[in-house]
Amino acid sequence: MTSITLPRSYLDLQARGAFDYWGGRTYAELSKEDRSRIATERRYLGLWLRDFEWSNTLALTEDPNVRPGLFPFAQNGAGDQYAFFPQWPGRDGEASIVFAPHDEMTANVFATTFSELLLHQWLVTARWWDEKHDGTDRLEALGAWRAIIESVADDREKAIFASLSPALDPKEVGTALAALEASLPQQTLAAQLPPTKYNPKYVKGDTAVRMYGESVAFYEQLIAEGHTRFQKQLDETRANFELAKKA
């Protein structure tokens, strides 16, 4: 199992409680009334970004259900993960951050530094703010979270914040969001572990040959990178690949 050196920005904000929704307690141990009270008290102290749930830990580990080398630190509530991927260095030597949907095989670069991730998700939140879902305090909340993010932002990110009008017009924010996303590396990563056996009722013929070939290549790559624990999956996939070619 490999490890990761966490960015200073992540360490600083984690120490300040920016990822701590419930003041050191867990969601499960709180009553509905306690959660409502604490959420109000900590509304502007933590980063309650839209569709974003922090793991709030310094002990990040690889998820055995996804490709080795990914270190998830947040998710969106639907099983899709945000993860550091040290094998792709970003800006200033930090690990790039990828967004890995649970129901898609590939992940895309979401940010090249942790502070860029914060800016990216803040822009998403500001662009798609929904009062019913996010609250009626749009400018106050976004202002508080912006201050937290700017405390670790670099000059480029601060300039993007400064370019926005005080009213944070959604179209204007959308333009900044689109520009940031267009600037990201257009790399994709096979993040989810592919099957070693496909259902022959639905996957057959040339489609089966192609998909098995892709699975074999995936596991061969992991073995080449030194992840020898996947030898069993590679052997199983190769055997089923040969059967598919003969079918």
C-alpha cells in the first residue's frame, strides 16, 4: 500500500476545522435537532460546498474498489469520489486531483492543486446555487467560504476571485468556471476496476473481444506498475479473453 504527502493547504484547512461539519462529532451520533443547530453554528466556519462531502482525515488511504494510486478525500453523496493521484504531478509538484464517477470507467482531472480544487468547487457552488437546496444566504455564505479558500489560494486563483463582481452574477461565474475547466489537462484515467468476466448473454462477439482486451491491458498496466496483487485478476481476464476469441 502506497502513501501520499498531503498538500500544505489541505493540512492547514483540516487543522482549522474547515472540513469538519459537526464540530468533532459524527452525523450518526447527532439527533436531528443537534444537526440543525450545529449546521447553523458552523455554517460559515466550514466549507459546505455544493454536493461535496469531506472525509475530514489526515489518514488518507487507497480505496480497494478503485485503481491503486488514488487517494479519495471527498465524495458527492452519490458514490462519486474526488481523489489525489500522485502519479500525475500538478502545479508546484502537488498531486493532481481527479473526479472518479462510480458508474463510469474513467476519471478526469478536476484540479492541478488542492487550492485549485477549492476554487473550482466554489465556482460550481456559486454558479448553480439553488435557494431550496443551498439556502437563502447565497452572498453571505459564498463570501465566508471564499475567505477560507483565499487564505490558501495562489495569486492566479486570487485573481479569478477578484475578477468577479460583488453580486456574483451566475452567468459571470459560469464564464469563469468554463475558463478554469478549459485550462485543466485533458487527461483521462481508467479508475474503476474492470470485470474479469462479462455476462455472455449481453457481452458477446466482437464487443466481448474488445472489452476483454481492454480489461487485460488495464491489469497488465497495474502489474507493470508493481501492483502484483492483481495477478489473479489478470489471469482470470486472460482466460476469459481467450474463450471470447473462440466463441
